[in-house]
Amino acid sequence: MTIRMLTSLAALVAAMPGTLLAASCPPGPVGCSPTMELEFIGRYSTGVFANGGAEISAYHPGSQRLYTINYADSSVDSVSLANPASPSLIAKISTLPYSGSPNSVAIGRGPTANVVAVAIEAFGDDVAGKILFLDAATGASSAW
């Protein structure tokens, strides 16, 4: 089995179906191999290295967008993976209007499959953080 990959491990994990990450071979000698090969196909770069430039990612298959936390820039980057060989930035969504930096992102499943939730830590230990909700297909936002 050959799996084409992006350079970001988070992007790779987000873009692969969960069954490929789990052991897909049943126990015992049934003739399948639990190994896989990886092949480089593309790269998205934030221009920031070793400072939280693309820290955590979540993939939305319906829109072929990767949402990635850019802690260094206090933003969420929406990246098109429609052409995996050439990922491109669609939008940079600043979290500064919500008084903090993003520290996690997740995509809903089932009835909430078009919702992106971004955890935003507040500036200050005694201030509550927020959750930014995005429409996965459009990037439209609202915060709680």
C-alpha cells in the first residue's frame, strides 16, 4: 500500500482515514502486512519554523480544507487541499478579536460535520478562554 503524504505530520494524520492509522490486519497469519509506504506529494508552509507556525490541524473532507493552528500569528489558517501537490492558503482567520491565541482545532462529526471548533486561550491566567466556531465550508465565524 502506498500513501501519499503532506510534510506536516498533523496534516497527514488529518487527511488519512482512521482505518489506515489503526492496525488493519487481523491477528494471526492471514497474509496481510501491517506496513505501509509514504510518498511526499506536497507542502504548505506558514513561513514560521519552531515557533508554533502550524501546530495542530484538522481536515474537513467535504470542502477539502485543512484548518491549522498558527499560534505564532494568533490565527487559524484555512488551507485548500483540493490539489494535494500544491496546498494553498484560502484564509487566515485572526483570533485576536476574541482576545487570545488558538491552541486546538477539531472538526465535528455526524450532525456537526460542517463545524470547526477552535479553542482560544485567553491572555492572562485569570481570564476564561473562548471557543470559536467556524463553518467548515465557508470559514464564517462566531465565538462563545
